[in-house]
Amino acid sequence: NGICFSDKDEVWYFESIAGPHWAAIRIPDDAYVVAPNRFNIAEFDFDSDDTMFAADLPELIEKYHLNPDRDQVNLRHIFGSATIKDTRYNNPRAWYGQKYFNPEFDTDPFDQDLPFICRTDKKISIEDVKFVLSSHYQNTVYDAYGSLGTAEEKKLLRPIGINRNQELHILQIRNDVPAEIAGIHWLAFGPNTFNAVVPFYANVTDTPENYKNTTTELNPNNIYWLTNIMALIGDSNFDLYEDEENIFEQNTVAACRHLQIEADQAYKSHADIQAYLGDINNQMADLYQKNANTLLGQMLAFGEPKMNLKFQLHD
């Protein structure tokens, strides 16, 4: 069970171990972490100012001879798993994210000792994070939509973007703007390969109507259902729809960023800042819905001529 805690100055990664036992480590300012569904903290220094832990954790490890290593404390080795399932379900997601940010890494998806804290020469953008969280191992033999692998290889690994993605959030605390507008909750619903993130301001008291109160029955006025419809169609012929989906995502994020840039400049002139930011969020939500409906129409137009249920009469 991993949780990130952060403010504009620091990011800490916390993992619950068992009962009252826990450990946390500060992520350096020039580093990144890819943390799939497993115990992730690796090398750990109990004497560092950049670690925190349950007071009796060192004693627990020592008393019950839990450390399998002779010369280090690696919490993943001590408390984590290294199963065959990890090599197909968890490790590949860390591997692909790290290879995206660090192509020079000589690793493979089955590696049980992928690093935890990593550094890259490039700055990481919101768009980079979204790409990784939407990925299906593009340009590898494991891509379910690709042409490089065999049928068995394409089904071997659990992709990051997957049919059962429910929501994606990227929580951003900007350190170059006033506190009133610093928090941004980038949000998307549905399978990540077919959605786009919207940079909602966090300093608000309500959520746009089409992003809240999602019904249990299909309703295309809900962003959740609309995105799932696009994903179902897009998955049926990925090569046909890929370019249009990419254009939808790029245009939506660009337009929302434009609204954000304008709002960052204009918010001080409004007496009720939260109400103003809420209105901007509503505009972003409406923009997403408009662009998504346009994409859905394009998908139908492209797909209809390729239906099997057709007949051409030449006379």
C-alpha cells in the first residue's frame, strides 16, 4: 500500500508494511519514481534525513532475521514479492516507464530488481506522465496493437493503459504561482489509451456536472461513459482510429492549457476566486465533452464503411 505525500517543496513516498509498521522515503528533487502494484521502496538507510519509519522497524527486521541481503537494507527484498505474476503484471509497467524516461537502461520487463528512485537528463512533463499511464508497450513485441510480436507475446504482459482503467489523476502543486491557484488536479475517466487529462483547479467547492454523479446505467452525457464508448470503438480497429484519438488528446490538452494560462492571469480581478476557478473548470469540462463528441462522430464516419454488414450492388 503506497501513498505519496507532497507540498510545493518535497515529495515523500510512504508504504505500509503490516500492522503498525511503515516506511517512507523522500524522493529527490531531480528524480522520479514509477511504482506499480507491489512493494516498491528498495535501498533504505535508517540513518538518513530522507527516510522515516516505524520506530521498531529495524528491530523487527533484526529480531526475525528478515533481511536476505548481507550488505544492504532493501525493503523490497525484505517485505516485497518477487513472483512470476510480478514479472507479467507489475514489473513490466515499471520497466516501460523507466525505459521511456531513460532509453539507455539495459533492463527487461521480467527483471525483479528494477531500480526505485531514478534520474533522467530531461525534464518530465504532464504529457510524459500521461503517455506512460496510457501506454501499451508501444514499439515492443508486447504491444497488443503492434505488429512486432507474436500473438502470444502481445498477450504476455499486463499493459498500463487497459480496459479496466476507471480514472487517471495527476496531482500537480505548482511552485511558480500563488497558493490560490497552485493545485491542479489533472483528471481523466475510462481507459487511458483513449482519454485526455483535464487540468482542473483544485481550489474549488464543486465539480463540473459531467464529471460527477456518474450514473450506473450508460449515459453519454457523463464523461466516464462517453470515454468508455470511444475506447470500445477505438479498440476494435486501433490503426484506423489512432491518429484521430491522438489529435483529440493534443487539441483538448492544448485548449485547456490555454484556458489555464488566461485564468492564471485573470483570477486576481475576481472577488470570489473559488467561484471563478470553478467556472474555468466548467469551461474545460464542456470543452472535453465537445471534443470527445467530435471524435466519436469521426470514429463512426471512419468505421461505418468497414462494417461487415454491407452489400454493394453494381448495376
